Amino acid sequence: MASGEEQQSTDSAPWRQGSIAGPEVVHALHAASVDRLPHIEWDHAHLVVISQDCDICHDVDEEPFVDLLPFVVLIDRTPHQVNEDNLCRNGRNPRRLVLALPQIGEAATKQWHRVRLPKSDLEGRNPVATLDPAALLCMRRWLGRRYTRAAFPDNFNRRIEADKKHARKIDGLWKKSTADQVTGVYILCPETEITDAAVDYEIRIVCTYPPKLDENGHPIIDPVTGELVFDVEVVKHAEEVAGNLDDWMGDIAGIEVLSAKAMPEVDFSLSDLRSYKRLELDFRSGTNHAASLPLGVEAP
């Protein structure tokens, strides 16, 4: 239960993206459409609004519904489940997201667990809390990746899949704390299907890392040089990830790594984004390793 001061602050809070609905809204959805998502633990679920603010405020005749995501609170987790949860923080897994909900605790959702409610179900009710700015930004980016995930050539994926030893090494890399410091792993790779075993996929790898942030989440700028400040350990970890990918992917038959480097994310240009593909946790979907390779951690 929120304190009196917190309760007063939410009493006048408007509905917006990131607002968290109270139990009565969850119960309304449960009664109306639980058959659509029967496997969700609704007794431990909270609904987070994902509609854009302008859609929420728009005339009800034009925009009669609000989209929400059910987040299920994480309780009684086994060590294996805790490990899985850790791999889904900060938007690293494109299918599942773990966030800390204010006044509620850590909870998880999945990309396809979206629900829709009439705006009338929110009328006369107030959100119980709202995601903080960093969590809201993380959720927005994570939601968008459902439509922007890059597809690598099938034969490129098959060459990785065929080398079980190095595929396992790469899979294990993303369970290490060093990978948490990387905000993105990007690969420049030919888009064609190379069927000739004698011809390599020549690739370039870039691992991006963030600048150091102040207590308000803003980048720190050196007052003398006017340049961004970077944490030495973060740079070291990103370079280690780039080095590991260079070694392991370069040892896979049919793949040649032309370069692998770590760089500040601010130096990764829009032009780079148009040519490089982001390496996601499940970029080999459809293979025997449907949920293997990485990610890139979304920086709040």
C-alpha cells in the first residue's frame, strides 16, 4: 500500500504510457478476456499501459481502446529461473522483458502478451504507479524490436550452428557480467546466401558501450576537454566481448572476421545502422538453438 503522500500523488495522475493499472482493472480484463491468455498467472499480474500518450488522450470515437502488457510478479524463483530472469533484464532478450515495477517489485512480460481494453475501463480510476523514465525507455525500445529485428542469411546461421563447440562458447558469453556493459553488438555481413563451402562470409563486428552517467542518468562531460567521460571498466569489458567474438566467430568454418572492435555508442552512426545488423538473443530462430545467441543490452 502506498504511503499517504504517494497515494495523493497518484490520485491526480493522468493515464499515460507506462502507467500501471490497479487490481480492479486487471480483474475487469480477467472477466472479459482471460480466455485469450489463459496461461498467465492473473492473480500476480499488473497491467502496464503501452499505448502512446496521444492515443490515450485522443477522442474515444477515434481511439476507443488502450493497449496494455500484463507483467507477472516474479516470486518463488528457482536458481535456474533467476538466471533466466537475469538474461531478460535491460531489454537484452527480444521476446521476454524483466522490469522493476515501482511499489510492486520485479515482474516479467512477453512480446505477444498484449491485451486491449476499452478506455471506459480506465475512467474514474487512477494508476497505482508509473514506470520511471529509464524503465519506460527500456520498455519502448524493447517493444519496437519486435518489428526491427534483423534476419541474417540462413547459411550464415547454419555455419554457426554446425560448429557446436564455438556456438556454445558464444552462447555462454552472454551469461557473463562483462556482456552487461555492452549496449549493442552489430555485424556487417553479406545479405546473400553463400552456398559454396569454399567461400567465406566476411564480416565486421562492432560492440558499442555507453558513456558514464550522472545520478540523473545524463552523460558526464569532462569540464576541461568537453568530451564524454567513459568508465574504464566498461570499456575493458566491451573490448573483451569484441575480442571473444573475434576469436570464436573467426574460428568457425566458412566465416572470416575482418575486424572486431569496441566503440562508444555515440560514434556508431546512422549510416552504420543502415548497413550493420544487430545481433539479437534469438537471431538464429528456427534452428535447434532457437534462443541462443545474443542480444545487445538496451542502455537506459
